[in-house]
Amino acid sequence: MPQPVRIGVFGGTFDPIHFGHLAIAEEARLALGLSQVRFVPAARQPLKGRVMASGEQRLTMVRLACQDNPAFHVDECELRRPPPSYTSVTLASLRAEYGPAVQLWFILGADAARELPRWHQVEALLRHTHLAIVARPHQHVDLAALQQTLPLQPDQVVLLSGPQLAIASSQLRQRLAQGLPVRYQLPEAVRSFIEAEQLYQQHEEAHD
């Protein structure tokens, strides 16, 4: 019996996108045999604070970062909907688009996985997807506790060790605000775009 087509879904603010994001997506693609990974930049995530770059700027950065990997696709759906961005809505839309023959895998870091019980309509979300939880530096997820809290089937979730690159968007924004270099932490095309757009030049506290 042929294996179902598997598609990865990787959501995030991507403010900015960096090599840690790309490495997580590629790790999941290879480990799970995904035919593609769809990057979904959020308009505004309910559990996160202020977004620094505009939706169009973040969309451009994601496109630049993904342009040299034919398996990476950029999905604008959350930026085209009024905020906030709910993953449950996105996955329901993708399920309707692909139908039952395609197996969706939602990719998320261990830090985000710990917050899953707080997500909007998380039980509805889990009806549409499998979970690929990728380890992050100094982040641990208790899978047994998560399975007790959420209606997860044993074959519905996979833990991946991941490359565990210690890069975070918040730290990159801080470095840029301080005038420190970020080369080799994110794609050069993204770094050049940030420089051209003069993004992240002010400390975030100034925007509170």
C-alpha cells in the first residue's frame, strides 16, 4: 500500500527568520519524508508580544530565506486574514484544500509545544494534523505529560532531536539594535534586506 503524501506546516512570526528556523524545517522534512514544508508567517500570534517588522517585510524575508530550497513553500494565508492568527484555522483550511489523502505534519519547537494546551481550539487543531516536535537548546518537552493533557494518539506525535542551533529572533533583534553583526546567523539575502529596510535599529522597549 503506498505511503500517504506528507506535507509539513511550519508557522511562526519569523521576525526575522534565521538559520535555526530553516534547520528545523529541513530536519523535519528529511526525518519524516515530507514532500514539502509550507512556511506560514503569522499576522499576529495571540501568545506573543508586539511584532517589530510588518507582515509584508516578514513575508519578503521568509521568501528570501526559502528561495534556494525547492521543497520550501511560503503560504500567505495568515497574513491575508484579519489577526490574530490561529493555527487551528490554518490547519482546517489546509485540510479542506488537500483532503484526507494528505498527511499534515505541524512542525514546532519544544518551547512552543509546552504551550500547546493554551492554544486556541487546540483539540480541533489536533484533528487535522500530526505533530513534529523539534528539540531546542535548553528546552525540554514532557511528552507523557502532553499526552495526558491533550487528545494525542501515540502515532500522532514525533520527537526529533534537531540541529539545536542556539539562535533566536529576539536575540537577533537585540544585536541589530545594538549595531552588532548578525552575519552567519541568518541568510545573507535576509540580512541585506534588513539592512536596506533599516529594520530593528531601535531597542524594543522604545515601542512599549
